[in-house]
Amino acid sequence: MKRISGIKSVSLLVVAFFAISFVGCTKYASQEELVQMEAIKKEISSLEKDANSLKAERSKLEKEIADRNKKLEECAKLKQETQANLSKMNK
């Protein structure tokens, strides 16, 4: 008899645990959770804007680097031609 009552009490304890667990679980978020979610959404939006801004700035800087490298190559070519012409004149 004690064994049966022990099983019943454990069963009741398990059922009570699940009942208590599901009381707080609803399919709707609380007001506090909605406020937190909205704050997170705003932060995500802000971070995405920052990321897009940084990507645009990076593209601009990469273009500037490419332009300067092109000018540098042109200057190096012009320097080489000038040195070749000078060496011809000295002969």
C-alpha cells in the first residue's frame, strides 16, 4: 500500500510540475518582452545602417586606392621613360 501511495505521490508531483510549468507559458509575449523585442529591433536596424554605411565607405576607399595605384604606375612608367631618354642623351 505504501508503494502505491509513493507512486501516486510521485505521479502527482510530476503532473503538478508540468501544470505549473505551463501556467506561465502562453503564445503571447508580455508587455515587457514586447518592449525588449522592439528595442532589439531598433538596435539591429541601427547596426545594419552602420554596416551599410561602412560598406559604402570601404567601396569608396578601395576606389581611391585603385585610382592612386593607377597614377603611381603611370608616374613610374613616365619616370622610366624619362630615365631612358636621359641615358640616350648622355651617350
